Amino acid sequence: MEQLYPLDLPDNEIEFITDLIDSCDIYGFLPKSFNIENLARKYRIHKIRAEELHKLTLNLSPKGITARDLVECLMAQLNEEQLESRVICRMVGDQFENLIHRRYQKIASVLGVSEDTVLTAKDQIAKLDPKPGLRILASSAAYVYPDVTLKIVDGEYVVIINDQITPNIIISPRYRKMINRGYFDKETTQYVRERINSAKFLIKSIFMRMRTLERVSLSIIKFQHDFFYLGSGQMHPLTYSVIAQDLGVSESTISRVVKHKYAETPYGIFGFKDFFTSTAGLDDDYQTISRQKAKTHLIRLIETENKKKPYSDQDLVEQLKAEGLNISRRIVTKYRDELGILNSHLRRS
């Protein structure tokens, strides 16, 4: 985010861009359902300005971050010379489907250029990065320190707050003594008292934040019982609203509490957001299937498929159905795209 500081943007615009980047998947793309206008309203930014900020973000390093699709991602990476090339822009834009299917003769015919010109442009496009988010992931690789440890004690989970994450703040008794003994004049005494009250408020706020994190953790364990107690590796559909209702707080509170928070469990370290997953469909018993479970099955099916005859999305629907998971073709396609897995035609070896 240090790239933003020289731009002298107001705080709400910096927070907007930060939220935009945080909303991306590991490849650097915004979810297909993401609505930039809704985020702009949250930060009281006009939709036209929001688009300007999005364009600015696309041009941050690495270029293409926060793109809504692959075409937008690649277009953001073109340099000035490439942007002036009608062939390259058309190939990345309206001829992209033909490009990924290697229909070079058709592209040449549509653009009215030679096939050699198309191939030269193709080589330049091939140097662009279709997954810029991975570069951030690689460059910012760091140890994750869990905010909490979820541990079983006598058959029940307990939440242990990581003291290294939580600042230890105390108010020096020296200042209290100095006030009580009249060491300061009236104005200074008032100032010190205000600072002490501010410190008390900060200490209380930190305590309440940690207490809320503890309550959220226990609520998640309750709703993801099979994952935590049975070690199933599968999670049930769970949303912020369910936890919010359970604890009697707002969804925004839950969102704020779990953001960038990690938990150490008997099964490894997980981001708190990993415990929240939407519904993908129904199993044979008409029980809901979580997004995470559906994606796990998709990955396994595709990893074990015949590479010479890979499964189409409809084949995947049938395979999942045979395993008792009833998921629509549209959802299968959506999840495959989110996982960054190519379609069957492009997976064929």
C-alpha cells in the first residue's frame, strides 16, 4: 500500500482501495458477484470516482490486481506501445476467445492482417501475467501468527488468546500519585486525567475486542461441529449472519472481528474466513452442501481424471451426483473458474 502514499488520497479512498484488494482471490481477481458500486457507497464515494480508483488500482504493481475478468487483467498490463497496437488490443479484447483456442487464422481474417502478425502479437500477450495475485503472495510470504489457539481440554474446546498478538498496556501508577499529591497545576492535571481516561478506554476496547473474538471462535466451533470434533475436513454452510444472530451483534461486527485473523486448530492454522462458506447444493438426504466441500470434490475429480479425455462441466455434475452431491452445472462452472481450473478443452493433454 506504500504505492498509494505519494498520491495523497483521502482516508476513505485509501480504505476503499484496501478493501478492494482484500476482496480479491489469491490470483488477484475480484469475485464475479462483487459490486464496486456497493463498496463505493460504503465509503461514500461517487460511482464515477470509484471507477477511477479501480483503474488506478489496476495499474498498481503488479498490474492487473482487482480485475473483474482475465481480459481486464491483461489489458491493464499492456504498455503504451502495445496499447497503440490495434491487433494486440483486439486480440486481448474481442478476439480473446479465439486466442485461447488458438484460432490464429480466424483472428487474422477478422482483423485483416497476416497470420505472422497475429503470432507476433500472441508472443507478446503470452508474456503478460494471467494471475498477478500470486506475485503478491510470493513477495509477501511471511509466517502467520495465529490470533487464537483452539484447543481441546477435557473433551471441550477452549479459546486461548495469543498474548504476543495482544498488546499489554498498563497505566503507570506514578501519574496517579503525582495527581493525588498535587504535583501539577490545574491545566496539566486536567490534561493528565484525560490521557489516563483515554488509556482506560483503550484497555477496555482491547479487552472487549479479544472477548468478542473468543465468543466468535466458540460460536464457529458450535456451528462447525463436525470439522472440529470429528476431524471430517468438511465444513457446513455458515454465514456471518448466523454467528451475528447467535451472539446478538451485527454482521459488520463479525466481519470486522474475523478480518485478517487466524486460528490454530488441531488440524492446522486457518484464516477465520475459511470457516464461513456458502451453500452449493443439496446431498441425497436434502442436506445443504458447503462451497468448500463442493470445491474439494471438484479438485479431487479433476486431479484424477483421464488427461486425454478430461471431464466436461456436465460430466463433473454427473460424477458429483454419483457421489450423492446434487450441484447444478452453473455452480460447477463457477467454482471451477474460482479455482483457476481451465475448461475441459484446454485441460486436454
